[in-house]
Amino acid sequence: ICQVKIITMDIFSPYYALAKQLFPCAKIVLDRFHIVQHLSRAMSRIRVQIMNQFERKSHEYKTIKRYWKLIQQNSRKLSDKQFYRPTFRMHLTNK
């Protein structure tokens, strides 16, 4: 029973309970894809909650709706090159 040292799995709780029951000595590691997916969905829910605090025609609502991808963009794909963004009336660093 204690021959299995590590189990990689997704976040689905019944899998976790079963793995713990069948392999009590094993360490459970959640796979990266499901962690990123879970965080991405949570960020999206929070973004929508924040957006819904504004009227649909407001500048804030439209800005959050339009630029949501910047929040979730891979940091390696971010650029330090500046350009003017009329929506914010200022120079920003990512397109």
C-alpha cells in the first residue's frame, strides 16, 4: 500500500478522497493545468462581479470588459514597450 509515493491528479474532490483512501502514504500533487484553470475561472468571476458594480455604459465597465485579457496574460508575454492608450489617456506598456 505504501509503495506509491506521489499521485498527480486534478482538483475533483471525489478523486482526492479515493486517492487518500487507496494510497494513504502517497503525497497528492494537483496538476498544473487544473490549478491554472481554477485560478483563471476564479479571476473571471471576480472580474465580472467588479464589472457588475458599474453601469454597462460606463467607462469603467467597458474598460474592464475590453482589457480583461491583460489581467490573465502570461507574464513572459508582457512587454515594456510603451504606447499611448486613448481609453486610459496615458502611455501603457502592453497591447
